[in-house]
Amino acid sequence: MDVRTTLQRLIEERREDYAGLSRMLGRNPAYMQQFIKRGTPRKLAEDDRRLLARYFGVPESLLGAPDEAPSGDLLVSVPRLDIGASAGPGAFTGDEQARNLLGFDKAWLRTLTRGDPSRLSMIRVEGDSMVPTLSDGDDILVDGSDGAETLRDGIYVLRVDGVLMVKRIAMNPAARRVSIVSDNAAYPGWPDCALSDMEIVGRVVWVGRPLR
């Protein structure tokens, strides 16, 4: 995939606009549109490429930088799956296929989790039962290595009766039972549930959202 196609796809997926990205780079409002649609300039300036890569969270190599061995040591590629976890009435998962890969700084990820980076994935939130903590359309980073064995109070993605959902879990450590809680008080929770009634997919360690 060439640089212009990659940028166009990132802009559409993140609901960005040409003019806003151009201003971020300190360029005239038509700069990004001219680069993508008209091929002018022929390639991105190094500073522009670096800023765009950081903004979109992707390796610079996707935007035309030469591949360098150290970049693989510094960035972790995390799949963004084409599925949603319900924060509402419930929804079945789709095909668990990666829509794209997002590059995260390895050292920064270590501030979020000590788990296996290969077990990280991003999925979207669907529904409003976790408002104000999580909103419909948010992307959440899920640590699949932090599941049932290390379960503790926190927000998790879990599967109950085939339905994927994101909820807050409150532990009863003595009985090894849990309460499933919605942060939105308009939605009921499920107190005193057995762990055997659910599959813990992973702990939510980070959330990203576009400004609206």
C-alpha cells in the first residue's frame, strides 16, 4: 500500500479532515489534499512524516520512511479488531479479523501492563452503559494476558452466553464470585455471579477516542 493510500485510509478511519491535518503540520489548509489527491509534493517532508506517524500512532515506514531495524525494537504492532464489545443491551461478535495495525511505543505500553505485548488488541465500545468512563465508539486496549487468573476489581471485556461485553467487575475474594457493574446508573448490574458463567477475555488498560 503506497503512502497516499495509507494516509487516505487513516483519515477515513479516524474521521479526520485534510485541512485540520494540514494546520497541525503548520501548512496551508490545502496541503494534505494536494499531496493525496494531486501528488504534490512528491513525498512528505521528514518532519511532516514524523508528526503524522506520531499523530496516527503508526510506524514512520508506513508513511515513506526507510525501514530501520531499531524501529521493530521500539514499537509494538497491536491489531485493531473488527469487532465491538457491548456497553449496552448486548451484541454478538463479528469476525475477529484485524482491520489494521496500530504502532505503540514499547516503553509506554510497559507503563500500562507487564503482560505479553502479543496478547494486546484493540476493539471498539458499542453502547452507553459504561458512560461516563467509556462512550459508544471508543477504542479500548485489551490485555488478553490479564484475565481470569489475575482477576481483580477493574474494567474487563468478557463473554457471557456468546455475547461480548465490556463491564466493571467487583470481586468478592472470599467466595471467588463477582458482580458485573455498569457505570451508567440507568443500566442494571448482575450481583454475585460465578466465574464459571463467563469467559474473561482481558482487562481494559487504555481508552482512546476522537474529540467531538
